[in-house]
Amino acid sequence: MTQTKRSYRATFILDNRGREETIDQIIEGVKKEIAAVHGDVTAVENLGKKDFARVTDSQLPDAIYVQISFSAPPDGPRHLHERLRLNTTVYRAMVQSV
């Protein structure tokens, strides 16, 4: 039985300090993680570099924000968070149902 897919919008804060990967390569990696949880990416929007309102790491006062819209099964966001927890290029991730 196939599960019905739901629409989600995720905001990612990317950390590329000390890496040779470009932001586009990191975004492609995040899209692969979404595909690994049976998600289909519908739109990607790079919001650019923004300063944090509250700096938790003095070495990282600002970062690149990216919004990705995708559809996935209902348990997709939970599995995505589990997979991204091990990915050091994604500083924070927030997934909202739309």
C-alpha cells in the first residue's frame, strides 16, 4: 500500500566553514537526503547569508539560509531530521507542513 505524500517547506541553515564544497554542492547533498526519505523536491530558494539574532557560536555569527519545498510521506520529516543530525554542513533544519 502506498502512503499519501504531504507537502512540506523546510528551512536549512548551512555551515560551510572549512569546507571546499560550494553552497550549491551542499544544497545538492540536502536534496539527496530528501530523496533518501522518499521525498520529491519541488522548489529550492537560496535566501542568502543572514545574521543570527542570537549568536550561539561566536565562530558562526551568520550563515546561508535555504528554503526547500518538497513532498514526502508523513514520517519523512522525522527520518530527514535523523539523517541530517549526522550531516555537519546543515547547522539547523526546520520542516513545516504546508
